[in-house]
Amino acid sequence: MTVVATAGHVDHGKSTLVRALTGVDPDRLAEEKARGLTIDLGFAFCSLPGGAEVSFVDVPGHTRFLKNMLAGVGAVQACLFVVAATEGWKPQSEEHLRILELLGVGTGVVALTKVGLVDDEWREIALLDLADHLRGSFLEAAPVVSVDVPAGIGLEELRGALAELVGALPEPGDRGRPRLWVDRVFAARGSGTVCTGTLAGGGLALEDDVEVIGDRVQRGRVRALQRHGEPVGRIGPGNRVAVNVAGVPHGDIRRGHAVVRPEQWWRTRVLDASLRVLPQVGHEVSHRGAYAVHLGSGEHPARLRVLGGPSVAPGTTGAVRLWLAQALPLVPGDRYVLREAGRDETVGGGEVLDVAPVLPASRARPDRRVERVVAERGFIEVDLLERLTGERRPATLAGRWVVDDALRARLEAELLAEVGQAGPLGLDLSGRDERTRALLAELGGVEIQGGRARRAGAAGPDLAGHPYLERLRREPFAPPPPDGVARAELRALVTAGLVVDCDGVLFAATAVAAASERIATLLAEAPEGVTVAGVRDALGTSRKYLLPLLAHLDATGVTRRRGDVRVAGPRLPRLPAPRGPEAGS
């Protein structure tokens, strides 16, 4: 299925052509029928010679309804460009052509209408004038078909030209990331909210979970799908589709909102983009102005700053940063049109380059390269990178991150140097972030053990013979402070279980075990409990060291405090059973 938009000046016969090709009147509003003037978007479809199907989006040609025209051409692949032989090229003919170019429409068919109302000489003059205006545009080589609906002239030739156009177009890409810009919404009796639009980027199926992104994000579910009025179970990109969304009131959706799958799109209020200023604009474009950005099917107020200079001259291309009033689900490659409200003119447009710029505007030099996005961030998760760029890249670190090559090389060199300087204990990883630990884990020549990284094959530290541990063992119950001992070494001794930290006082583990056994002996003689003074005398220590030691024994279940005494806890060491008189006989 191909979606084709009409384009051209008001009253040049766009709707008449669509009606003749499809049998459907695209002017659906009573006011449109009464005035004979297209005001809003109209939709129709037909089969072409050879069986190909085409959907038409009929847009208004009057300048007062330009924003409605822009809402209809944001997702089309081709156009049916209409110029009346009786009037020739008109202002809206020019504006519509430039808008289609700015939006990246690359092909189409040209219809010279109302030829039955002019003689052959006038028709030839109209064709020559048309060729002059189309020269240099994407329609320069497009087929031009002379048509007059009331006289029955050229309709079959137009159908044939459209069939060739549709047959030459590539299939719409399916990236598995559907997005439908809503161009119409209504409440269907018995069904609820229905919104229509041209589906791009991926397919939708019944019961799919979706998000409606507008003034806020609302979760919904696809209750039903229709294509050309017929229900379908699934529909692919490139089709006009009506989606019955369950869970979202129809009053909460309007033109310019988007229907997407959850967690697939980055919603942005700030974006960097290219800007081509139309040659016809009589002034440079700068931050001064009341701008509106037309994206998808919506019109959004925006602030603008030119990147890399103060302004963009007519007929040239620059880069801009845009601040939107509403967050939109965008991706690099999306096209937009920029209008200036004060002058009521189309200024230009271009392509979205970055949907989440991280550099300040004074330094930003945006383009669509994924490598630039990675380089500006250093590390970026695979899923986030896809949301920001629309492209899936394989992870280069720990199956999770894509890492900039230059940054990785620098960090690896720095980490190798740190590991080398850390000595036998190795580099302590307890304060390092997840990405640094992942880099070390994949770094050649480094091994990680016990929360420390050291050079592969290097001998580990002899913690059991550490000088400070020897000092603790010599004075078990009056332990010396760790003067001159590196923090990393202390942590290693504690982690290895050789030293016990009792509320800031360090004891050898052997001293804690010996204290437990002596208290067990005391309690065997006095089960009702032992006092602090009794334990102090038994260990030959002072209260300065004893109180933190007893607090540790209480906390670990060796003892229990009961008033002013300590009693046996569940982890008190068991003493050997006493030997009876006959044991030695």
C-alpha cells in the first residue's frame, strides 16, 4: 500500500481528481460541501491498473488552511501535484512544492487539470510554464498528465502513471518500531477511541500495548484495527490505518499526538536539526522570531538558536537547536517544516539530527552519525542508543554498553597503570562504578579476585605474615593503632578474616577467639553471669579495649548482656568435657 498526498493551489481540482479516481468524496465536512472548498484533510483509496492499491490524503490548497495541509503530508512517500491549465502556477503551488521538498518527498505525478477549458495553444503554454517552475525540483522528471474530469480526458493515463509510480517505490521499512502520527480522532459508538494516521516504522497487531504521546503519556491497548474500512488482525508500515485504542479517552487525543509501542521512543523537547532556508525568504533566520515547527501531523511552538553562527541566510543550510513546548517521540532522520508566525511565512525546514543533545549549543556540531552520539557520551546502553538513533548496535562492553573506542583505550591504559601501582594487594574495586569494573573484567593481563584487581600471575599478598598482624598478636588485648598501615591493607586484613574491627578498635582474630574461650571458662564457674571487671581482670586489659570487644561479642551471639553482667549466648564456645578419675586409668 502506498500513501499519496495531493498538493497544489486552491480550486485547481485536487478533490475532484481524487473523487474521480476513487469514487469517494474526500470533502467530508458540511462546510466543505457547501463552500466547494477543502478545509481539512480528506481520505480515499482505490486499486490501480495491475492491482496495486493507493491511499490518497487530500489536503487543502488555501493558504488559511496551510497547517492542515502540513498535517497531511508528513508521512507520505509521493505526491499527486495538481496545477490548473486555466490559472497556471500560483502562490500555493510554489509553497506546496517547497514544503514537499523540505519534508523529503522524492517522487510524484503531476496533473495539469481543466485542460478541456483551454485551447491547444494555451495548453502548450501551460505545460511550458509548468516545466519552468518544476525545473531543479524533485518533480522535474515526473510524468505530466493532462486531465479534465468533466470532459473525461486523461483519467486512464493518470491511473497508469500512478500505477507506474507506485510500482517503482520501495517497500516501507519495518524496523519493529511503529509510530502513527494522529491526523484524526473520534469516538465510535460501542468501540470508544479511534484515531487514524499513516503507520510508519513497524507494524501493529491486535492486543498490542501502546502509548499515546501528547500532553502526557497514556498507556492503552489496540482493541481493533481497520484498513480501508475493513478489520485486520495486523497491519504493516506504509498503510493508512484506523486504530481503536482501549484505555485512553478520545478527548485526551488530538491531531499531532503519536501512537507508539512502550519504551521504544525517546521523548524530547530539545533537538538539533539541519535547517535549509528557502531562497524566496527575504531575510536571514536567527533566534529572533515566533516560530512554529511542523513535525509529523502536529504544529508546535518552538524557540530557535542557530548553531555555529548568528543566522542562516536564504538559500543556504545551517544547523539549529530547537526547544519545543511539548515532548515528542522523535528520531534522527525525521523531517520538519519551520514557519514564522509573525510574518506568516514558511521559512524552511530540514532533518532532525540529534534528539538528546548533550553538548552546549556553543559547541554542538550535530550530524546523524551514531559514532558521534557514542563519542559525546563515552558509554551508552544499547537500548538507549537505539531509542536515540533508531539504530541497533552490538554491545562492546559486558553485553550492555556501547563504548567509544578512543575513551576505552584511554581508560584501559589508566586502569592498567593503577593496577600496576597497587602492589601485591591489588586495586580495590569497592568504590569503582559498574562500568569500570566491567572494563577491568575484560582487560587482558588483569585478574579479579576478592574485590581486587591485580596483574595476572602476580603473587598475592602474604597477609598472614603482615607486620601489623604480628603486632596485634603480640599485644592481643591492648592492640596498637594501625599507624603507617595503608587503608587498602587494613581492608584486606579484615576481608580475609585475620583482623576484626570492633567499633574502630582492631583486634587479631586469634585474640577475639581467645577472649571468647576465657569468658566461656568464667561462665562455666559462674553461670549466673560475669561482670565487666571480672572479664577485664581475666584478660588483663582495660575498659578502653574491653568495651568495644564485649559489644562485638554481644553482637555476634557469643555473649548476651543482662543488666550489669554477661551471660552465655548461643555462639559461646563449648569447653572440653572434664576428665573423670577413671579417664587416665
